[in-house]
Amino acid sequence: MARKGVLADLIEKKLPAGNSDTDGESGADKQTQTAPPFQGAIGTRGAIGAISRSIAGLTNAASDAERLRTQLTSGHAVVELDPLLLDPSPIADRLNGHDVRELLESIKASGQQVPILVRPHPETQGRYQIAYGHRRVRALAQIGHPVKAVVRQLTDEELVVAQGQENNARRDLSYIERALYASRLEKAGYNRETLMAALAVDKTQLSKLISSVAKIPIDIIEAIGPAPEMGRNRWVALAQKFDTDDQAVFIARSAISSADFGDVETDRRFEIIEKTLQEPRPERPKAESVVSASGRKVGRISRSGRDLKISIDKKFDAAFVEFLVSKLPILADEFSKARKKDT
């Protein structure tokens, strides 16, 4: 028998699917009989092994997700929850910069057409954690409407796999958001099989996602935002720049601290950083070595404009730094007196 894909396995075990923010009305809002508890790809049946065996079928994720949505609309209970009772997924999958105005207008005109997926909060009674549907919750909270949701008992692994597969089906996460999601899952302790299932990638693709994020400081990524028009090649090239250019972090942080950087949209912010790092720079002044009368290397002196930088060699006596600092005021006075005498 042919092996089923991960999402197909989820269908077999009745996990309700996620919903595209642009999905049409399909009758999902009707209350129906509660479905059996979720027993998905990560559950009592071979857990991670089942996921690993199913990686080859991940190319069918989008069509499987549609089948999941169809199943949701044909037999699972939908409840209404106060958005104030909903907490985000423990692993964030989005960067700031996503506009919900279009979604908000759609909900105002037609209502919430497709439910979100949540689980009872594992630590706080009476609250829920969102597996997917964060943007819908934000939009509904703004207009004070309850959120239509399917509630399922999900393990941590089941939640992140459902969250990742819904994003894969909708394909509205940018490259850097997918890479960050992979990195966050890894740092949270999930194994590679779970990551591959959540992101619908093989080991090689997963490694590339994680490595591209590791080379760029997170504060710079967050300042740029999702940059949805910037694909893998642009982000990988930018990551390589940070990996090979020891001035890149300083230059990028100077750019994002400018007053008008945050006023432009996210793709433009990426282009600003990209262009800034490509601009030619003046050559660094060569440092001059300082050697004592006995021939020992003391350190180096480098000059840049009006600044002079003195670096003391680690192998020289560490106490010399304190000695030099204590003598600077005296040396400055002696220099001033000598200048006056000369004039």
C-alpha cells in the first residue's frame, strides 16, 4: 500500500484543518456533533517515525489541506470564543509588518467564514492557545467579535505541525518567516523530523532555512520585517554578507536606527539594508605597531579622522592598561606645558 503524506494521515485521524484568510463561506459556522479526539501523525501511532516515513508525500500538502478543510466543514463542532481568552502559539511564525486591514474589511462584510484551530491552554484553565488563525483573531478582536474556533486536545508537537502545515498550504509566510519558524522550533527542542513535517521540507532544505537565519542578528531581521517579495536567494545573499563582513552588523544597525527607516514598508527596508551593505567604504587606516625599548610588542595604534585608538596586546602585562590610563592626565598636562614653552 502506498504511504500517505503527513496531512493525509491527519485527515485519516480527523484533525480539522486551518483556513485561508481568503477562503469562501462553506458552512463551517454550523454547530455539529463533536468529533472524536485528535489522533494525528504525531500521536499514539509511532509518533516521529510516522512523520519521518511520510516526508516523501509532503509535496501533496496543499491538496491534503483542502481535503482537511472540506472534512472540517462537514462534521466538526465550531464554538465561539472571546478573543481575549486566546493566547498565541508558543512558537511565533510571523514577524511584525503584516497588514490585517483587508482581512478586517472582509470580515466586516461577510463575517468570519472559516474557523481557527485552538487547544485548551496547557497551563491556564479557561484559556486557549492558537494553533493557527492569529490574523483572524487580531481582526476580530479589533471589531469586538467572538472568534469561531475548533477546539482540540493537541500535544506541543501536534500543535506546531498543524500550525506549520496550515502555513505551507496557504503559502503566505515569507521566506524569512519560515526560516525563523524553523529556527525557533529547533531552539525550543523539537527534533528534525518534527521540523521537516511542520515545514514540509527535507533535511537539506531545513538546514538551509536555519543557517540563513543564524547569520543575521535577530534584531536586524525584526527591524526589516517579513519582506514577502524577497525570496530565498536575496536572504541567503544577505546572510552571507553578514557572515563575511565584520562591519555589516554595525552598518546595518546604524541604518535601522535612522529616523525614517521604520516609515517605509518592509520590502523597502530590506532593500535599504541590502544596498547599504553593498556601498563602497573608505579603506581602514593601517594600524601601527608599538614596541618597547626592549623589543616587546606593546600593542597597536590606529588613526581615523580625529580619533586615535590604542590597543594593548593581550600578551603584554595586563596591569599596563591601568598604569597607562592613570598616567594620561599627567601626560596631557606635560604636553600642554611643553606646547606653551615652545610658543
